[in-house]
Amino acid sequence: MEANTRSTGRLPAAFLTPGSSSFMDFLGAHSPEMLPGNRKLPEGVVEAPHGTTIVATTFPGGVVLAGDRRATMGNMIAQRDIEKVFPADEYSAVGIAGTAGLAVEMVKLFQLELEHFEKVEGATLSLEGKANRLSTMIRSNLGMAMQGLAVVPLFAGWDEGKEKGRIFSYDVTGGRSEEHGFAATGSGSIFARGSMKKLYRPDLTEEQATTLVVQALYDAADDDSATGGPDLYRHIYPIVTVITDEGFRRLTDEESQELARSVTNRRLEQPDGPRAALL
């Protein structure tokens, strides 16, 4: 679809005709070749940078979503300071794991999808509706996933109707599951989940919740080579975001540094991390 370059300066009729509140439906009808799912599939195995571990946990006032900063390509570190956690809108966020380039593109399309819906309908989607829209996008990438270019995000946000933070996880087919309490995805997820399983409590404060996700990422980096721990020398720290009834907030570099250093300093005394009670 090309813009009208004639002297009138008018947009094509497609932009001026009322239609679907879904930007993906609009794009599929007028320029289907621009949708990621309609691209020609690559032949053979494709090597591309992959994002790794994303973790999330709820607390009574909201939800925390965090990710490490490492991207890998095979056994190599492709990037040390990649960003894997993005705001979807004012009250939700997405953490990406899987093929980094496709995942970032999917997040940008998802952001546009939510913005388009709000402008057309004059209202925001429910958190459940946002989770369903993301599920559809992941399903459209199934062909790429079968070629080894999978995108498996973690979605979290504040549910204004239920007045609580919620977490949704996905598989490569777009299957969606709501997680209760905590969740993890990516190569280090099994170690991060084990860490959170022992440390999580329903009555966590916001400060405790942010500490918990950094502890989980540290444990994941300790056992998974694709997950990057805090890099004190390069000043690279996990991205930690908090979503409450006041909206999305990303911890500043100074806050992330202080949190990561406190966890690292404590590990000098207890290398395996805090101990959970036996009973």
C-alpha cells in the first residue's frame, strides 16, 4: 500500500474508511505482505541472536516483570546489554524470549495493535483481551517457529477490573496460560522458577518482589550459560519493571544497580542464595 503522492496530499481511502479495531486485521486486508506471518520462510537452520530468561512475580499491589541482558547465538554471546522487557501500554508489559529480532518486531506490532484499538474504540482493551491479542500474534509466527525462530514472551499487567497484577505465559503455538504467583520463560526458566518457588510469598512488598526477581535471575545465570548475571564491571544490570494501579514503571539504572549490588554482595556470604525454611 503506497501513500498518495499527488498534489492533493490526501491519504488513500483505506485510511479514511471506518473498519476493524484490530490493526493486524487492517494490515492483513490492505498490505498482507507486511505481516510477519506472511513472509517467506527461510530454508534450513537459521542462526540468529536469542534472548533468554524472563521472570515475573505478583505482589498485593501489582506485578513485577524482569529480564537479564544477554543474547546468545549458538555458544557465542551475541550481545551483553540487549533489552528484553518493554511496555505494551500504560498498564502492561512484555518480556521477550526466543529469536530476538522477531520478538522485538512482534512487541512493536503489539504496541501498535493496542494503540490502534484505543483510538478506534475510544477505550482500552481489558488485560484478558490484550493477552488474547498477543496469543494471536504468536500463533501467526508458527511457521517461523517450526524453522527454529520461535518467540515465547511473558506478558504481565495490572487488571483494572480485578484490581490485581496478573501474568500470562505462552507456547510457540500461541497457547496461553495464566500463571499464579510467579512465572519464568527462556533457557534459564527452569532454574529461575525453582528459585522463585522457594522464595515467593503472597504477601510480598514491592521491594521484596523486585529483590525476588533479581535473585531468580542470578540463580538462572548461575546454572544457565545463556543467561547473563549482573555485570558489575560493565555496569550492566537486569531490567526490572513494576506495574501497579499507577501504571508501568521501569526501575532507573541507579535503582537496578543498587538492587543488583545488594544481591551480589549478599552472595559473597551465601553463594547459593537465601535459604528457605524446611517447614
